[in-house]
Amino acid sequence: MRADRLVATLLLMQTRGRITAAELAAELEVSVATARRDLEALSSAGIPVYPQPGRHGGWQLVGGARTDLSGLSAPEARALFLLAGPASASSAAQGDAKTALRKLLRALPETFRDEAQAAAEATLIDPSRWGEHGRDQPDDVRRLQDAVVRTRRIRFTYNEKEREADPWGVIDKDGVWYLLAGTGRGQRTFRLDRMSALNETGQTFERPDGFTLDEAWARVVGTIEERRSSTWATVLIPERFLWVLRDHFGRHCHPDEEVRPDGRVRVTVGAPTARDIARTLSGWGAAVEVTEPSSVRTELARIGSELTALYATP
């Protein structure tokens, strides 16, 4: 019997008290014969699982026996708490996740607990950048997460307009929270800090067949990033400063592998407009040379002329 089915079977029996082989087979998506063999294997292993004959019979977990996390290996327990620890420390988790983490820790075999506790405390996620104040979590994050889990349609105000949507998932991207939702006009993305007057409508919804939040969000990110790089420029920059350019332009920074004889690297960078690129590069002065397009060179010349007019010595 597979360990995952063993745990699932025990959890189902704890929840329902009594279960038939047919019901177990439907829940675990196995044959009735396999479900019956699993139940018999549990009984043979000494777990107090007994068949109850009769019309309302089935298999019952006797004596209040309960399962725990003892099926985990030490590396598996460590990996679980490396993930769960930082998550429970986030502002989105609040008290529930911390309580759950403590319960999980108590459920582990005693020999694993010290290492699991250390793993939970080994990583801290600080979402704020250097020099920035941490963003406050929007008040409605927990309510939206609850609506997603319970598939409840919501009504809210967004940009001064009342809207209804089916919440499919909540995303935290670089400290900014988004809602991915279905609407009468298809899939839409909303920033939580622009939402207000959130309420459930009392109606439920079904997600589209095959929907997964990670794939749907990846498509949203791809579309937005494409818009953010509609203008491209080729620049020459000293190799030692390449990391700064990468930090500014992120995925829209593509350097050549070859370093020129003068120590500079040819780099292609992208942004929404020529002005955006020029504003980012203007602080470098003559350290960065834009070779194309002319629109970015023109913007840099304009910025330089304005600065000269403002700060030139009379």
C-alpha cells in the first residue's frame, strides 16, 4: 500500500468515522478491489480498522486512533518546514498559519522536531527593497483568499465603478497584491489596493476546466512584460557596470558575450518608451553611449540641454 494512500485513508476514516470500500475507491480514484486490499492491509498492520457487516456497515476506525506525520522522512520534514516557516511569518499568514505550523511540529516524530524547528526559522522573507518602506498588506487579502477557496462570487468597487467577478486566485508580486478573476468580459486582473467595498454576492462559481493559477498568471506576466519592452535601444557600457544595468532593466537587458577592446559591452535594453530608456540612462552621463535608435539619443540630448540650461554657470 502506498504511503500517500495510507494517510489519505486514515484521514478520511477520522473525518467520517465509517466508510465503505466503494466510497474509499471513489475518493482515492482506485478500484474497489484496491480500496478493499488497502483497508485489509491497515488492519493486518495492527491499526484498529475493522469491517462492520450489514446494510449500513463499512470499515470503521475504532478507539479514536489518529494518524500523524510519522510517514515523513527527515529530509521530507526539513523540506516541508523550510517552506512553511517563511510562509507562516508573512503578514498574509497572520495567526492561523503559525498555529498550524506548531501543530505540524508536534505531529512529527520527536527525533525530527529539533531539525524541523530549525528549518522553519532558517529563512526570512523581506519583500521590501533597500531604501523602501515595506508595503502594507491590503485589508481584503484574507477575505479574498477565503472567497477563492470557497468559490464565492464577489462584488466590489474598482476605479469608482461597481464590478462583479469570480475570484480565481490571489497573487503577491513584489509586495503588490493582485486578484485574478473571471468576469462577464473574460479573465481580468485587479490590484487589491484599488479595490474597495468588497462583499460576497451569495452566489458560487466554477473555475474553467483545466485552470491553474500559476499558468494563468504566467500568461498575464508575459503579456505585461511584452508591453513594458515595446522600445529597444543598443548601448555601450563598461563591463564593470553591467550588473547595474541588469538591475535597472531586469529581463529586458541582453548583453553580448564579447567584451570590446575598449572594455565596453554592447547591451540591448527595453522599456515602454524612448523617454523611459533615456531617463534611466541619463544619470550615467558619458559612461553610457546609446548607438540606436535615434529617438532615445534625441531624448538624451533634450535632457542634457535642459540640465545645461538650468545649471550652467552664468
